[in-house]
Amino acid sequence: MASKQMVNELKPGEKVDSYFSVNYKKPVTDYKYGFMFEFRVADKSGQMTVKYWGGQSRESVQKLHDSFEREDVVRVKGEAQEYRDQTEISVSEKNGGTVVRLPPDGYDTSQLIRAYENIPEMQAKIVELAESVHDPHLAKLLQSFFKDEEFLRSFSESPASITLHSAAVGGLLRHTLNVVELCLKVRDIHPELDRDLLVTGALLHDVGKVQSFRISSNISQTEDGNLIGHIIIGDHELVDRIAGIEGFPGGLASKLRHILLSHHGKKEWGSPVEPMFPEALAVHEADDLDAKLDNMITKREEAVTEDDWIWDPRHSRLIFLK
Amino acid sequence: MASKQMVNELKPGEKVDSYFSVNYKKPVTDYKYGFMFEFRVADKSGQMTVKYWGGQSRESVQKLHDSFEREDVVRVKGEAQEYRDQTEISVSEKNGGTVVRLPPDGYDTSQLIRAYENIPEMQAKIVELAESVHDPHLAKLLQSFFKDEEFLRSFSESPASITLHSAAVGGLLRHTLNVVELCLKVRDIHPELDRDLLVTGALLHDVGKVQSFRISSNISQTEDGNLIGHIIIGDHELVDRIAGIEGFPGGLASKLRHILLSHHGKKEWGSPVEPMFPEALAVHEADDLDAKLDNMITKREEAVTEDDWIWDPRHSRLIFLK
Amino acid sequence: MASKQMVNELKPGEKVDSYFSVNYKKPVTDYKYGFMFEFRVADKSGQMTVKYWGGQSRESVQKLHDSFEREDVVRVKGEAQEYRDQTEISVSEKNGGTVVRLPPDGYDTSQLIRAYENIPEMQAKIVELAESVHDPHLAKLLQSFFKDEEFLRSFSESPASITLHSAAVGGLLRHTLNVVELCLKVRDIHPELDRDLLVTGALLHDVGKVQSFRISSNISQTEDGNLIGHIIIGDHELVDRIAGIEGFPGGLASKLRHILLSHHGKKEWGSPVEPMFPEALAVHEADDLDAKLDNMITKREEAVTEDDWIWDPRHSRLIFLK
Amino acid sequence: MASKQMVNELKPGEKVDSYFSVNYKKPVTDYKYGFMFEFRVADKSGQMTVKYWGGQSRESVQKLHDSFEREDVVRVKGEAQEYRDQTEISVSEKNGGTVVRLPPDGYDTSQLIRAYENIPEMQAKIVELAESVHDPHLAKLLQSFFKDEEFLRSFSESPASITLHSAAVGGLLRHTLNVVELCLKVRDIHPELDRDLLVTGALLHDVGKVQSFRISSNISQTEDGNLIGHIIIGDHELVDRIAGIEGFPGGLASKLRHILLSHHGKKEWGSPVEPMFPEALAVHEADDLDAKLDNMITKREEAVTEDDWIWDPRHSRLIFLK
Amino acid sequence: MASKQMVNELKPGEKVDSYFSVNYKKPVTDYKYGFMFEFRVADKSGQMTVKYWGGQSRESVQKLHDSFEREDVVRVKGEAQEYRDQTEISVSEKNGGTVVRLPPDGYDTSQLIRAYENIPEMQAKIVELAESVHDPHLAKLLQSFFKDEEFLRSFSESPASITLHSAAVGGLLRHTLNVVELCLKVRDIHPELDRDLLVTGALLHDVGKVQSFRISSNISQTEDGNLIGHIIIGDHELVDRIAGIEGFPGGLASKLRHILLSHHGKKEWGSPVEPMFPEALAVHEADDLDAKLDNMITKREEAVTEDDWIWDPRHSRLIFLK
Amino acid sequence: MASKQMVNELKPGEKVDSYFSVNYKKPVTDYKYGFMFEFRVADKSGQMTVKYWGGQSRESVQKLHDSFEREDVVRVKGEAQEYRDQTEISVSEKNGGTVVRLPPDGYDTSQLIRAYENIPEMQAKIVELAESVHDPHLAKLLQSFFKDEEFLRSFSESPASITLHSAAVGGLLRHTLNVVELCLKVRDIHPELDRDLLVTGALLHDVGKVQSFRISSNISQTEDGNLIGHIIIGDHELVDRIAGIEGFPGGLASKLRHILLSHHGKKEWGSPVEPMFPEALAVHEADDLDAKLDNMITKREEAVTEDDWIWDPRHSRLIFLK
């Protein structure tokens, strides 16, 4: 297997022969000299558009088009070019360019998706925190999640979002740990909070993300991730596991569900109910702090400029780099 | 059983001897001449505060206080008085005033809670509409709700809200029918909409309200109604019934759940997701139209004034009565 | 007359020889090899930029530039080219390209502006609905509008907006019918509403749009459409016609004007007053429902993608296509 | 005619025998010892509630109730009393209290409504400013308003609002003068503005208020003031007078109407269109400045406290009095 | 010195003879039987209105009125009464009631203002945290604050707000400690943050509150607290102390000032600039978390009800007490 | 020195040999035929991108790159080209293109930065207005600013913003004069305002801008301009100068500071406190009027179109040009 060319390092004029994951594909259309189509590929360094320029036979271009799908990994031979201030890959049939779907053993997934390195340590910490809960029902509930190997594996693979830094395998694990640790510090300050409820709520607040993202050769949002949303998906996960625990008190279940449902803090941010008791408010505030800070730190780290300032369009703010 | 005195007809100075439902109770406290406590009662005409003025024995006042609870029905003997521009009932121990908890057969519930009269007709229409759905899975789902006698009874008893006009037994039935009828008219205008999906979504959009309100001798919000919210409660109802239907297509289930979850239209109005396809948007718009219009019509009907205008403080608007 | 080439079907590299309506024109400017100017054309399929590349004589380029105006129809001979991800038409003087203004009989207007096909049926329905109003003053008022051939013709030609689906001849007629039908359904549900006032308000709510759009070889907003707005223009139409009806009750006129003025529902959406009685609220809600739903259905229909989702930037939402 | 007792000077325990204007009246109702009704009166110092406590004969109380209406002036004999932290007038039939409707010559209107003293001077200034406009059409338009004695009288009587300082006869005149003067200063700074258009727009921006308020024995909002709003009423005034001037240019009329329609500056503040050229923006800004500043100055002047601060609930702000 | 009667324990009908702090005073006015005035008193349990009912001599009532001022402590002899649902103290001259200003040794301040008990421990922790900063300039700056006995005393006396729980002597110390501890936890999670800058920013973020509150016999906002605001006052404190440290780097000073100025997080919450680097964002988030959580915990603790829910009007939310 | 070529007049295909100010520079990167870098230049007519296309030696391209910095003035020899609808300057090494840093006497600054012409007259007016203040402390304060030659020079050089019209040397002087004149007119209308406080507040409201902008060969925002903001910078200027005046009353200082701090009118617009007395409100309203109107007038003047309308994206509004 040849060494991987990363999309964010391709220069206009450079020959390309490497593999990439397919994000989406557009239909075949005609152009001056025949038929062409466009698709978008990714690896762990970023995304890039590919244009396949075929000849006069619509049939053969269509056949190539149909030979691979979204989430497949393909080997692309072509040339990097600049087009409207973006670098893209041009694959010209008449110059011998090709696109070939690869079998699962034909590539190295770790080149396609980013991943945190310390996943086993993070898993161990999560399990340890789950075991620190004494309330028997909450303890059983946490076991039903984190002692379930299948769940733990999926949870550990999940990113925390599909953009930015935490958009990496292990991102959800990392974010969850941060939120639990902040909540434990909050509990130090306010010992009147119910530690077991707080820790359980923090550990489980984002479990719905596991089913909201699909990890294949790239990371994407699932259909239910859009139509139902990770908060409601998580609430069902919770209710299903609680149903399997005999004698789980109804009032406790309602409070735990409320923590999960209200963790975005405000209706306009997507929570159908807003925090109504301190443990719910603490989980929301810790989640908010970790997400916003991680976002700004990432933007600062990834900035490529000689200037002391970058503009963050999503939050309409300047970030100071000095 | 004596004739019922309605709270909204009591005049200051009038003797009171009638039964009422208990909404809430405050603890016993002392006053100049002994011990007293305050509670709030209701019947179908409105609500009123009652003050029990006891003597020097804290014990006996406490005993009376403990003899009834929220949602009990009590017979109150006392006198209506004006206090700070409100009429209230004063029960004076030394003048022979009493408060006695009544057994279930000691009163007529229809005097305590308002109810629409045409519930059987509305039930029949709902069932008929449910039967008009042809898609086999949706049809089975609707049967699992509306052919379930227990569910149909609860659904028909439920109000649509705890304030205003629709705060009456049968209110949910009535609101649901209105929303379905509006959706059918929308479907006439836009035949490209999926009739079965639309009707099913409209019929089920508010099923979560059944568990959000408790109907006893009065109407109140349940704990889960506050902590979880009727939208999420309804989504679980839906998922549970779908689980009982073999071969229910996953994509269809997601679309139906999306209609229910998005029916408040915007996140800030409590929907965790916002309408993403036309059938969901139609259910939201029909729900909104019916709720807002019913609200204004009710305010206009209940206005008691010689003036041509009333001020609606909740919506910060004038309503014209002429 | 040769067959029409539609702008949304032109491919880069394709020869162009067809007629188009002129939307606007920019001044003559110089370039490397002489003088050029740019203008924008439209037909019923969409819009496209045309660039005329002339020679060293400013005078002759200016003369061509001055030979046609906005709203004229011109025959363009040139070639379609891709420029910054957009297809545009390049007309090169030295390659024999030309732009010639056509006389009114030189083209087929139905190729330039979209139109609904069932206008006569829709007109008939509108007239029928107008005739269903019994109140003598409202009936006369509706006659003064819809029995006025000139008005009915203009009303039937008017679009409901200048973007999207309803941006077609007959669009206003269609939208008005939809709003009336929804209001009639609302009246079925709430028989306490005044049917005549409601139907009249619904029929006339958008009459100001007739003078807000100009229909020539294309559709544009008039100066008063921007400076005064269709709501206020419509209110003057109404007041003028009411003035011609003897004995029209002042109170009724005020209520009808209020329906028209408040039909956008909120001040921030452009209504100077907000609905103050149920008939006004019903017209607003029906208008809102029809506009929003039509908008989403159109977006879904016009989507060109293999994906299951499109992004609607104007409403910042995903639309699900499956 | 006895000296007037002002409502804001009545003390609990003081005998009352004076005349007041009637704002509104509530229906007759019963109380412990018979029948009573309540109404609200005003004079130029403020407003106060009156309660008439009659005897056992409903008929005679109803007769008294029906003997006067809103906007009548009545002579009230009774006693000031404190009731729920408010002073009110109690009229007790059995203690000889009475309420008698007065004929127009029975009272002094200047005791009932506040008025600015320098109205003639302000009228002269307005006329002078109107005459400073040179454009022949605008000049004729201004004459059609301010040389119309009837209009000038109504305009000069009108308040600028129904609350606060400018709620006085002459208030509209005063506010209009202030806005014109500010606009003239703006024109000094920006000579590129069209002076005639600017001055005309400023002079006429609030003409719709004349028909929005009714001045009788007190000041109230008219029905059209609520349903149509002073901005739209003013636009009709303008259009009607323009129609009477031969050859008034259409474009000029549209710009002037735009100034009037957009003078609230934003849709959410009630303007159906927002300022689109500098003269319109200037009139809006000057109107805003004068209204807000006058409001704060009035609040500061009317504050009655030993403290250095008052709370202005309408604008949720502290005002510093030192 | 007799035992203190607390205002929140006074019952209607109870004799009062105790001392209180004066919050504000209204002017003398007349009533049915002579002259009276009203003032408001407080102790650490709450606030209450006092009414002094004097006789026919305005002079003697005025003399008493002038004998004490805001922030004085007075001994009040009278009787608790219920007036409009509030308990207040009535002091009747003719029944021997009196109000006498007390000298500083005439009362126990600890009965008038609430205070945290562990102030010395909290001071020690603050000093320890200040000493943990290694950067020489930041370390000197912290010494200039916390080694200044006078400042440390004022800082330790200051509340964090004038309402709720933290409205107690030591409240600012406590809130500051909480914010520093949360920031240290954030630093554990994100070691890339500059620890010294973060800790210094957290320690100093609210130093402006020292001059925003006045602590006498009660707690009040200073004039500059309102006109300038604690954020700007704090920025001047910072700049002044930095000016006294030789060679303090300009860039470091700007970053530290930015942390302080931006700690409310958004302009609409009173920060003139918004966080532009991660340390500033972290201080804001920690401040926000501590303030909101403390607020909800306090509301829950102070709730007096048999119900499971209370309504928090300031944040328009239900709080669950179970 | 050759005549200056202005960036907004360069045509694609035109040879360029002129000097420009450097705004920012990007790092050296490779391309198909060697190494290149990009930078941005400005003169008083606008801004433009320059691309330097070097050869195979990274070293020599890097050396050229390092030979000039932001704010230097450089002589550029190359050719104007169109790239993605923008004109830019292409400097090709192999075609003899060069970029050379110029010494201060190598160019004419007045070609690089725009400046108002009547600065001396405006200075004279400002000084005259400052001298019209009678209050001795305010008069001394104004002298300390405007009799300080150094300050007056900087103040007169400062722009009022870095975009649009007032982005010119003298812009701050002009805006300040306008605000003072508007305030004087407001004082004519409301003589109860304190003239000296009002004029002083208006003269000083924007003094913080002097340190917020850097004027070199172009205009840029300083680091403190972003991190601290001109309002807070101005408040420190004020406090420092007040400290130098013996006996300046504390209350007067607080009011003046409040005017400066609150002059943006609302927290969300960047003022940490909002106007609490009329003089502060007047300065805010005058500032707002001048800024908004100047903005719209400038947009209208700079519009280049044959159309009657332009779209102002920053304020989401149409501007009418006729």
C-alpha cells in the first residue's frame, strides 16, 4: 500500500494517486467534450471535490459513476488543480485518470478518520466514574450501559460533533469525561447536590449521540440524527435500559430523564424542557462550558495566518491569537 | 344533595354551604386569636380561596387541616367576604363554620369539572377518521390507539390545556378533530401531500397530553407533564405502539415521530426538532391556527365589560368585542 | 420563429440564438481589447448574465447598449460559457455575435413568463365565492372588484410573489382561493365567526399586490411596491371602492380594513396593526399557512440532487426529500 | 361654580363635592346591603375610581347608572377613602351622596384637560415653517393643511399621545415643531438633503393623530386609532389632499408618503416600510429623539420621592434625579 | 440590650419593641386624624414597612421624621398588623408608640446583616491561591491587592449581589473562590491554557464590586455602582494597581483587562467587549455557572410551601423541590 | 515621483507601476512553477490583492517576502488581471515584475489616506465650542484636552470609523462637531437640560477613538481598540484628565463619565450602562442620528449603478437613489 496523500497537502499541479472516502456524488451530466460527474472525498485531514471528465460515451461514464457509493473508499488517479480559489482533483479519462472502488483491506482507516489516541485510558476512567456511584438503581443502570461491551465500543468510537476538533473517534468519550469532572468540582463547591444523580446524569447526557452519527470510512449524521435528534434518541436509550432494572423508582427515572432532556439549557437550543432542579442545571452548564471552550481552543489551534486575529464567522467574533 | 353554589356566583355577605374540589393547602399558622390555615378550592365555574379561622388549640386546627388533601372534595360552611378586591370564603370556627371531606358518592363530579357535551359524537368522528387511513401499518397503529377502549376513554377525558376553554373534559378530542379537519382541507389544496401520513400525524400529535394531565375532582399537570413534557411523553407512546406492529417500516416510523416531535414548529416553542417535510409543517400550522383562534374566541366570549375592548395581558394585545 | 432555448438548459459550449427578456443592464466599460457591457436576461425557466464583448470603438458599443432597455425582449446570438461556476452567454462582436431588440410580435410571451394553466376555472371560483356573500354592502363591494373586468384581469395576471412557485401569472388568484378555502373550513369549525366578513376579508387581503408588481416581458416590483408596500396600497384600493358604495357602514369598513392591514399578523412582519378580532386572526393564520407550505413544497419539488436532504438557506433549515 | 377639587389632591377622609369627566362605567351589581356600581373619573390632574353604594332598589340604582355616559361631566358628592393603597371616592346613597350629569355650561373644561399655554405662538411658527417651503406642489399641499382653519384647529387641539406630558392639548403642535427644528439642524449639517421634502415630511409626519384621538371632556383613543392606526390614517389624509392639487408629481407623492409611513423607523415599531432614503431616515430619527427625551424629562419632573433614583417600569430602567 | 425580634417572624397582633436598620423614608403627609409618615426597615431576616401615625401637630411629627436618616438604626415600639396581605409595623403616637435613633453601641450589627461564618478560612484560601501564581508581574499585582490589608478587609466584607444568598458579608469572597476553583478544574482539562493569567483573571474579575456596594447597617448600591457599573470600576482598580508595578508588560495588562471587562460574556449582559481568547471565555463561563447555580439552590432552600413546585418569576421557570 | 495609479481605477490588462500601502501579507507557498505569496495593498481609493509569482528558488522569494511589512509603502510593477470577478495585480518575476519597499520620502501620503479638507476650520469650531462652557471645572477639563496641542493633533487626525465615509483623517472631528450641534439644538428645545454638562459630554463622548485607531500609511484598529474598546479607553482618558484638576466635584465626574460610558445607548450596542438622565440620553440620540444618517448618505453617494435601488447588506435594506 502506497503512502497516503492527504487532501489538505495537495498543491495545484501535483499528481494524485491515493485513496479517499466518498462523501457524496452528483449525477452524470454532459459538457463540451462528453460526459462528466463530480463527487466529494475526504480523509482525516479534510475534504475535496473530484471531477471526472469522461468521453463521448454516456454509457461508460455512467457505469463508472455507478461502481461506487457514498462511504465507499476509492483510489483516485488524477491531478490537483486550482478552481475558483479551491484546490480540487481533476480526473481526465483521456489522460489515463481512473477511479476504482477499494475492498476493505485495500486501505488504512486510520488515515481516513481522526481519532484520539488515549481511548483505552479514557474508557477506564469512565468505567471508574460509573463504579463510584453508590445508589443501587443508578449503579445498575450505569452497568447496563458501560458493562455492555457493544455499547462501550460504540460510545468510544463516537465523535461529539461532526465539525471541529471533537469530530474524531473518541470525541464523545472525551467530552463526557470533561463534563463529569466539571460536575464533580461543582459538587465539591455545593455538597448539597445529589452526587449520584449528578454523576449519572453527566455520564449519560449525550448517549443519544451514539446513534446520531454513523462511522464508516467517514463520519456522517444519521437520518434519525436529523429527524429525531440526539436528545430524544438518548432519552429512549435511557428509558429502555431503566425498563430492564427491577424496582427502579419512577421519580428517580423522571429526574434522570429530565437531566438528559434539559441539558441544552434552553428550548431555543433544542431542549424540550429547561432545567428545573440544580443537578440538571449543573449538567447543562458544564456541557456548555466544555463545548464552547473546546470550540474556541480548536479554532485558535487550527488558525493559519501571520495576523494576530482571526474572524470566527459562526459566532461572529474575533479571536485573539497572541 | 343540596344544589351546588358556584364559586363565580358567590357575593360578599352570602352564606356558603356547598362542596368544592381542593387545589392546594397551606400549612397551619397562628393569628391574633388562635390558629388558622388557608386552602384553595375549585368547581367548574372557577377557583376561590378559603380561610379557616380556628381557636386557641393548635392541635384541633391541625387535625382538621390533616383530614383532607389536594384533589379531595370537601363540604364548606362559611360566608363569602371581600378581601383585597377578591371574594373569598371565611370559615369561622366560633361561628360554627366547618370543612368536611366527602366520600366519592357525596357529590356530583359534573359540577366540579367542565366537559364538552358531544363527546360520543366526537369519538365516533375520530374513529371514522382513523379508519379512513389505508396504509396497512398506519392503519394498524391507529387501531392500536383508538380501538384500545382504555386509551380512547382517557383520550376523550383529557383537556387540551389547563387554562381557558379547551380546559374541559373532551377538549383534546375537540382540538384533535379540528387539526385533522384543517389538515384534510390542506390536502385538498395540495394533493401531493401523503394523506395517510398527514391524517395519522394529525390524529396522534397530542397523544402525550393524556399522561400530562391528571383528571380527578379537578384538572392538574402531572409531574412528568412538567419534567418530561407532553411532546416527549407522546413520542414514547408512539414508539411503544409501533413496536407492537410487525414489519412497521423504520423510515415511516421516523417520519411519523418527526411530525409529533416537531408539531410546536420552533425550538423556542418546545419542539426539539423543527418541521423538515411538508406533512410535518402542515400539522404544525393547523395546530397553531386552532390553538390561537380558539384562545381569542374564548377570551372574547368570557369578557365581562361594557367597553368595546379588553386587554389580553398574556399576548399583550387589545381584543375588539364589537 | 425558431424554437426557444431555455436558459436553465443551456450547456457550456452550446451555441445560443434565441430571445430573452431584459432584467437590467450595466453601463459600458473598457477591457483589454476594447469596450464591453453586461446585462441580465430571463425567460420562464430562469435568469442568466450576458456579456457583450465589443471592439475598439466606444461609440458603436454605446449605440448597441442604448438600443434596448429593461423589459425589452432581445434576440441574442452568442455562446454559453462557464464563468465562476455559473453558465453565462458570451456575445463576441468579432465572432459575429449580436443583440437585437424585438418588436412585440417577434416573440411568444408564454415562453418568457410562467403562468398557471387553469386561470379561467380559478376566476370562476373566485366570482362564485364573491357571490356567496349575503351582506348587501359587502356583496356590493365584492362586485365592485370582481365584476370590474379590468380589475379581474389584472388580479388574475398578478403573481403572489416575485420568487418561487407562486411567482407566476395566476399566482395571486391561486393563493387567494387557498386562503378563502382555509377560512371557510375554519368557519365550519367555529360557526360563531361572521362568514361574510371572513370571506370578504380573505378575498381582498392581497388586492394591493396587483399594483405592487409590473407584468411586462418579465415580473418586477414597482416603485410603490417598495416605497409604500402592498398592504397599504391594498388598503387604499379598499377605501376607494367603499367610498363608491352608498351607506356602507363605517364600523364595517373599519373591521374590513383592519383584516387587510393586520393580515401579516405581527408588526415585525410588516402589518402596522395586529389582529384584534377572530376573523382578522383567521385570515392571517390561513395566509401564513398557505404561504409557508407552498414555499416548502416548491423547494422540495425543485430540488436537483441525489441526496435525501437539501439546505434551505432562507429559512436556515434542512428539508427532507425522501 | 364652586372651586374645583383636583383628584390628585384628595386625601382620605376629605369631603368631595366637585365635577369630573367620566372615563368608563361598570354595570350595576349587588352587594351586602343592596346594589352598587363603579365608574372612573378624571380631571387634568389625574384619574380616580368612584363607587356608588345604593340601597335595596335595583331600579333606582340602575336609573342613576343610566343617567350619564362616558365623556359626560358629572358632579359627585361623597367622601375620599383609602382602599387597597389607592384613594377613591365613595358615594353612599344613605349618607346623601349623589352623582349628577352637568350641562356643557356647568363646568370649566380647562380644569378637566391639560393644555399648553402658548398654542397661538406655536401655530404661528408652524404656519411660518410651512410657508418656508418653495417647491410649488409641496407648498400648495402644506397650504391645503395649515390654511384650512378647521384642520389647524383640530391639529392644535390634538395631544401627541394619551399618556405623559405630551398628553395635553397642543402636544401634537409642540412635538411637530420640535421634529421640524431638529430636521432643519440636520439639514444644516447635511446640505445635500432636500430641504423642502424634509420640512414637509416633518410637518406632516403625525397628521394621522388628529383622527386617532377624541377630545371631549377627556382624551381617548378612537376606534380607528386602534383598528387602523395613526400612521395609516395620516397616509390617507395625505393622499386625499394631494389628489386635490393639480399636477402633483407621482414620484414626489410616493416619497412624501414613504416618509410618513416609515417614520417609526422599524416594522416592529409599527411602520409598514422602513426608511429607504436619507430624508425619511432623518424624520424618523428626529421623531425618535424628541419622543424619548420628552418622556424621560417628564418622568424626572413628575417624580415624587426623597430618593435620588426612580424606577421607570415601562422602559425597565433607573432614572437618576440628582 | 433586649433580644432581637426578626422581621420575618413578626405576626399580626404581636407587640414590637426592637431595633432595625432604616432603608428609606417617605415625606410627612396628612391623614384623617393628623400627620403621618412611612419608612422601611430591615434586619438580616428581611424588610418591612413601618407607619408612624402622629397627631394634629405637623411640627412634632416633622421633628421626629427628621431625627433619623437612611442607614441609621432605630428602636421601634408599635404593633405588627396585616395590611394588604403584608405584615407591617404600625406605630401610633396616641398609644405610646415611638421611634428612636440608636447610637452605634446600641445594637448588634450581626443581627442586621447576614454574614458567612468562615471568612477567615476563605481569606486564607484566596491568599494561598494568589501566592500560587508564578509570573512575576502577575504575582506582584496580586500582592498589591491581597497583601493590602485595607483592600482585603473591604473585599471580604463585600457581598456578591444585593439580593439572594450571596447578599451577605463574605459573599464576594465565596463567589470568587468558587470561580477560581472551577477555572483550575478547566485548566486541568485544558493544560494549554495559561494558568497564571487564568487564576489572576478569576481572582480579580469582580474587584469592582467592592466599591459598588456600601455596607453600613444594611447593604446598598452606591451611586457609582449604578452610573459606572462594577465592571468599569474594577477595570480602573486594575489599571491603577498595574501602574504601580514597574515593567508590567503592556500586552499582559491588556489581556488581563480584557478578561475582567468581558466576564459577563455578552454585550447585552453588560460587558463592553466579549471574550476573545480562551482564558477570558473560561472566566466568563465559570462566573456564569456559579452565579446561576447558586441562585437556583438558594431559591430551593428558601422556598416555604407544601407543594413540590415553586415559580421563579425572575427567570420565568418552575423549580422542582422534591 | 510618477503620477499615482488608483486601485479603484485599474482595468484588467493595464500595466501597473505605482506605490501602495501594505495591509497584510500571507506566507510564501509553492505553486506549479515555483514559489509565490500574496499580500493586500490600499490607497485612498480602495484595496486590492497582489500576487507575486516567483521562480524555483524558495530562498529568493522568501527574501523578497521578508523585505517589507504591514504598513510599509511599496512600489509594485506588474499587470492588473481579473480573477474571480475581482481585479487584482499579478507580479510575475519572469516578466520583470518587482515589489520594492519605499522610504518615507518616496511617496505622497495624501494619495494613500483620505482626509477632510477643512480640518483647521473644524478645529477652530471645536475650540470655540469648548470655550463656550462656563462651569469652571468642566471648562478646565476641556482645556486640558483641546489646549493640549498633541491631543488636538491626534484627535483631528483620527477617523470616526474604519469603514465608509468617516473613515478619513478628520472624520472624528467632523462627527464630534455634528453631535455637539445637534445637542445644542436639543437644548434650545429643552432649556431645562444642563448646557455645560451636555456640551462637554458631546465634545468628549468619542475621545477613546484616538487610541483605538492607528494612522500610518493606512488606518487600522489597534490591539486595545479590540480588546478594551474605545468606550472604556475614553473613560480612562477622562478620569486621568479629571484627576489633574483640583477640586473637580465627584458627582459631576460621575455624571460626565456616565454620559461617555452610556453613549451607545444600549448594552447590546456596547455600552456597559444605559442612559439614566436626559443629558446622557441626548448625547446618545445625537450620536446615533449622525452615525446612521451619514452612513446612508455615503452609501447613496458611492453607489455605482444605472438602477434606482441598491441593496445595503449590512443593514438588510434597500436604498432608493432617485
